Amino acid sequence: MTSNLDVKIPIEEATDKNKILEIVCSPNMKHVATLDEVNNISFWTTINQEQFFEKVKTICIDNIRINENGEKIFAISNNKCISISLYRVDTYNFKIFDPETEKEIPLTFPDWQKEIDFLSFTDGGSIIMVSTRYYRAYIFTSKEKDNNITWVCKSMIELKYFKKINITPKGKLIIFNDTIYEITMWDMEKLSANTRILIDWSCTLEYIEISDDEKLLFVCTKDKKTKETSVFTYSTETEINISSCKFLY
């Protein structure tokens, strides 16, 4: 299971003393973007096979909105595009841009959408976005013509109610419905549910993680009465609980 914590950024490259608020990696782990406390976005890329990174450029964006309600928009793609959440009302509440040219990449939604809460670049090069207000998901794919790349909305999908949602690097949605205590993994290409897992009603869902090959789902819950924390490992193919462990703090 790959984590942003695995990334090694050489100390000698970090010349400023500003606190880093977020670090994100591209799906192929070759590029990194960092966001610091004074709204600087730094773009890093690999310099060797040992996954050390070299800073390419730093950009300051004044109207960055720090996520307050669990949204996840800050991301970087395999082809070095960066997305960031913004304070602005006349257009989308985020933008996607090329950090080397600093040019914003235009997008057109099929429903006049302006608010996105979750955004992820996938292994396959698509962009998946989710609006929690309208329970909708959008898939954008790129087209190249005359050396110009444009992004078009491939599909808009109506979702049912959910409490929590994650987007995997392979473009699947992991959705938790707290009214029936069910975790569902949706294949956005096939528009079908691959995995359905029920968790105990006496517990609250703490977090969900998925393995790099997306064959294992890790679910952390906490018992409402005993406060005991449990971590379960499920097969996404068979939905079988492979292992579990409990902790009491």
C-alpha cells in the first residue's frame, strides 16, 4: 500500500521554513506537489530510481481555500497537472493548471456545476470529480489535437446518498452509507458495484484504505461503547474478511 509518507524529499532542497500543510503524489509516484502555510505550491519530480525528488518550481496562489469539511481536491496527475481548491464564486471552486506554464486548464461541465468536493487523477489519465451537494460524479478524459490537449466530460453519474467517499487511483469509488452501514466499491467504467461490505452497527467508521493493486480493502472502526478500535482486511473480489485485529487505547 503506497503512502505519501513514503516520499523522500531531500532537506537541502527545502530552502524555506514555511510549514507544509499537504503533500500529494501522482498515481505513478513520479511527481509530487506540496502546499505550505503561505499558499506556495511547489512542484517536485523524480531525479533517480531511488525516489528522491528535485524541486522544479514554486508558485504562489492568493485565493487558495484550505479544506475544512473533509474535501480532497489538491492532487497532481501523471502528466504533471495540479488541482487546487479556491475561493471564487464566478466560476468553479477549484482549478487545474500546468505548474510549468502556470496556465489554467479549462473544463466544461454538462450541468453548470461550480462546486466540487473530491477530485482525483487516475492511473489511466482521467479526472474523476464528485459533488457531495448534488451526489454526482464526473469523469473527464483528455483529447489531443494539433498539439493542444482539451478535457471533455465523458460521463456524469447520479449517485445515491453517502456519508463518506474515496476515489481510488484506478478510478473506483469507495462509498460509505451510514444509514445501512454499507461500504460499496463502484467501478466507474462499468457502472457496477464490485464490492459490498457491511460493518457492525455498534461501530463508527474511522477510515478506509485500499492496497496498490486494489485487491484488499482495509477498514478501521471504533466501538461506540467500549471505544475499542478494530482494523479489518477484506478481499475486494470475494468480500471475505481475511483478517482483523483490535486495539484498546
